[in-house]
Amino acid sequence: MNRLQLYRILYKHRSLSMRRALDYEHNRSAKYLFYIGYTMAFAYLLFIAVVLSLAVNNMGDANAVGITVGILPFILLVDLFIRFTYQQTPAQIIKPYTLLPLPRKVCIESFIAASLFNLGNTWWYVLFVPYCIMSVVFSYGLFATILLLAFLGLAILLNSQLYVLFRTLVSQSLLWLFALLAVYGLMAVPMILGQGGSFSSFLLFYSRLGIALSDGQLWPLLIVLGLLILVTLLNREVQFRAIWRELTSAKAETKVDGKDRLAFLRQHGEIGEYTRLEWKLITRNKYPRKTFIYSFFLIALLSVVI
């Protein structure tokens, strides 16, 4: 069996993973709620595309392609935030497959390819395509429109690989969150180093890439494509090392001293007892602890936004 056949089998196996769940029949109501949510998000993106297109068309001499690329960093941040809520990393998916007589690198490559060619990566085209039809194709031509859509698609794919890379690293150490913030903080450098440190300098810096695309130049596309290839290769190596570390790491010995330092919570009845059990679950298990930290970080971020 060659690699291509293995890729197809693994992809088919993952596509049927939801149907193999024991509670598949009981999750139909939740699935319908997801469909309603997707429909609402679809309508919101269409609405944003129309409003943005009308605003750009009323600006007169504004470059519609440049404005789209200028606001792309904010779209990438929203895309990253959404991915943290649902997307798994290849290192998480591959664990059951390590028991099979399959090359681990083939499995990792298969799941990375599945994350690249996922329909979720085309979701933002609900915003991009109507905007291009209303503001780009008739003003700058079909070739510039194709270049813009290809540039935006490659940027979304690059963002997906950065998410998978940093999500794997953060699962090993929370200190990698600072590296994630540093990488995405680099996008704000034009605002800091620009003239007057204003948002206009930030928008002007990124809009130059869009203006080059509207003139039919390919170098912005080649830059994003090169970054995508580089990050994908780096991600492949990081995923393999994460799996190897998971398989070969020695389990720490559990030490029990017999002291219950949370015994004072028992005087609060059932609430105190559940609090004590939850605290022990978080402190003794790695994944519930990290889930608690992620949830706290998400709530703090939403609070800051509000």
C-alpha cells in the first residue's frame, strides 16, 4: 500500500469518526442547532460583505483590493480565536493510530493535509466572494480578483497552520502563549513604527500588498505561499516530536501523603464537596487543568472585549 492509498484511507476514517460515536443518534438535536448557527453566521458574513462593499464604493478613489488586505490582520485574529474553540491538532488525533502498524509520519502528513484541505478554511469566502463581485471584479478585472482571492485563501491556510503549530506547543507548555502573542503582535508593528503611530499607517502598510495585487503583481502571493510552505514543514516536524515525546515520556510517580488540605470545604455541604473534588481533578490531571486555564483565559479575553 503506497502513501496515497494510506492518505485516502486515513481521510475516510476520520470523516466517519462522528458516526462511530456511541451517542451519535442522541446528538442530532445539537447538530440541528449547529446548522442554525452556521446559517446565521452565513447571513452575517453576507451582510458584512455588502456593507463593506457599499462603504468602499462610496469612498471614490479608494483601492478596494488594498482595503481588503488592510483589514486582513483582524480577520486572521478572529479566525484564530474561532479555531481555538473547536479544531483539534494532528498530535491529538493521531494517538489512537499509534497502536496500528502505520508510519507515524504518514499519519501526521495525512492529518496536516486534512487540516489544509478542510472545508472550514473556505468559510471566509462567504465574505470575500460577494465583496469581490461588488467592488473588485468590475473595477480591477478578473485577473486581479483571482489574485486577491488566492492571496486571501493562502493567508487563511497559513493562519490554520500557525494555529495547529502553537496549539501543539501550548499543550506542552503554557509559556508558548507568549510566543503566540509575539507572533501575532508583529502584525501591529506598522502601527507602532509608522508615522504618528496611527491606525492609518497600519492600514497603509498592508494595503500596499493589495495595491500590488490590483496591478497584477505576483510577489505578495509568492511571499504568503513561501511562508505557508515553511510553516507547514515546521509544523510537520513539531507534530512528530510531540507524538514521540508523548510515547516515550516517563510517567511521574503519584505521591500520596494522606493529608486532606481541603477538608474545611466539607462544612459547606454538597457545594463544598463538589468544590473539593473539582479542585483535586484540576490539580492532579494535566488536561482538565489546561482546559480550566484555557476557559479562564477565554473568559478574561471576552471580558476585555466587552
